[in-house]
Amino acid sequence: AQNAKGRCRVELVNGAPLSTSNAFIMTGENYASYSNTLYVGSNSHLYAGEGVWTFSYGNEMTVSNAVVETLGEVTFTKRSYSQYIGRNSNNWVRVQGSSPQILATNGTFGVKFGSHLVFDYPVEGYDADIVPIRAKTLAFDSDCDLAVNVPAEACEAFEGTRNVKLVETTGGITISSAILEAAKAKLPPKCDLYVRDKCLWL
């Protein structure tokens, strides 16, 4: 559990492993902890058998050329049912680098309660066979936000028929047309964003 005052940081770098058969949880006393940061980068690996969860607000998880894996759900973007937290949790999940992976193939990746999912697409594109998020299902609340940041140098790669898979699911993606259209509007020319075959494509 995190301190109720928040602003705690957990960082895995340089190939560091962290494994638990239980859940990895970021929260605090009375679920009121805020502005905590989980950074998993540079070939590190976080494995949590039961799930990766956050039960507070204003937190950020960044996965940068590393792996976050669970047999359960990724509910980092979901607030708790605590009376101490309002509707808008304002949590962030950022996916960066050429080989980031968030794996929840048996569970839901939930973007909930006013939270944000951000892909920072690399200039060089993703490595072969890399899909940044793999989950059983991906679900957005209607008050959440999706962003895909594509650098200008990468735009030419999207000429013709190139498609990049951002999210792969076996059970489907629940996202409103409003969220999808808002994300599309921020893309540079030659780029598109759409759901097809239970996947999210760039």
C-alpha cells in the first residue's frame, strides 16, 4: 500500500524483474493516495499473477521497452469504490518505445473513470511481432481519453497500406465513436485509427 500522501514512485529499469503470484496494487490509506508513478522500462519485467490495479487518482503507469504481464486484469485506470474518490480518477497509462508490452490475455484492460491511454509511437515503429497491448478485452468508459502521438518523421511510413496493430484482443474492444473520433482528429495526415477484427489499428 502506498502512503496516503501519495507521490510515491516504483521504477524497474535495466532488465529488472519483479514477480508476484498476487496482485500488484498501487493505493493508499482509505484508497486516497494520489500522483503515484509506476515506471517499467529498459527490458524490465513486472509479473503479477492476479492483476495490476490502482485504487486511487492522478496516478501514472509507463511501460517503455519493457513488459507488464498478468493472468488477471489490468485495472490501473480504474478507481476504487471508495467514498473518498469522486468520479474522475484522472489516471494515465503511457506506452512508449519500440518494444513495449502489456499482456493481460485472460483479463480486461480497463480505461475507466476519466482516465487516459496514451501511445507514444516511435519513429522507427514497433519491433517485429510487437503489439503493445494484448488483452482478452479492452473497455473504455465514455468519459475517458485515447491518444496516439505520432512524430512527423514517422508519417511517411503510413503511405499506402501500412497498418500497425496497437491493441490485440480475443474478446473485442468497447470504445465509443466519440473517443475514437477525438483521437483521430489529433493524428497527423496519412494516419488513421480504427477498430477491426477485435483489434485497434493505426
